[in-house]
Amino acid sequence: MKITLTSVMVDDQAKAHEFYTGTLGFVVKHDIPLGEFRWLTVVSPEGHGDVELLLEPSQHPAAKPFQQAIFKDGIPLTAFAVDDIEKEYERLHARGLAFKQKPTPAASAACAAAIAPLGQSSPGRPVGARISGCASLCPNRVTD
């Protein structure tokens, strides 16, 4: 058994598409119109092409309260592995992402305060920019 699809809830698929491809650097695998919404998945150009992230519309009534509670509690919704955490931190910070902390030896992950254009305003981001909560940016290997 293996994971082939996971999802993040997004308020606006067009903004999420721009964020995940333009800012984070993922590539679109599927973009299929489904009435008002799309089956929109992205994959990492550095990872396995069979592991897709679905940018799923957050239309379910429980989506917004869930997103707000997770954000308020600072709980990561997902984690992205990188080879060089300092380099990736600098790249994403330069693209306008707000981080709660810089990568430190004491914490093998940096919690990003802006990871997907969803439902909350992000300090330091332009008006209209949206975020979902936290995501961990983790090194591929944790060293002692």
C-alpha cells in the first residue's frame, strides 16, 4: 500500500494553483473541469510523480471552522521535505512567505505561516492574500 493522493482544502483554486506552482514550484498533473470546480492536482518536480496533492475546494460547512482552529493552534496541515532547509527557507522568504521561525538546530522544521491561499490573512502579505495555517518545511534527513 502507498499514498498516491492527499489534499488540502482551498477557497480559491485559481489562487491555490498560482501559489503551489508559482511560489512553491510544484507542477500540475491533472486539471480537469468539473462544473464550478476542477480536479486540480500538483506534484513535486523533485519527487515521485505518482504522489499527488489535490487542491480541493473548501465548500464543506466544516472546512472553515476546521481550518481556523488548526491555524489558531499552530498545527501543521502538511510537511514538505527539502534537501537544504536554509536555502529553501531563503527562497520562500524572498517570495513573500511568512515564517513563524527560522530553521534552527533545535527544531528540525520551520513552521510556515503562509502555505496555501485559503481563508486567513497573513501578516506581511498583500491584502487579499490568504493562508491556511502551518506547514512544516523539513530537511530530508535529520542530523544530530
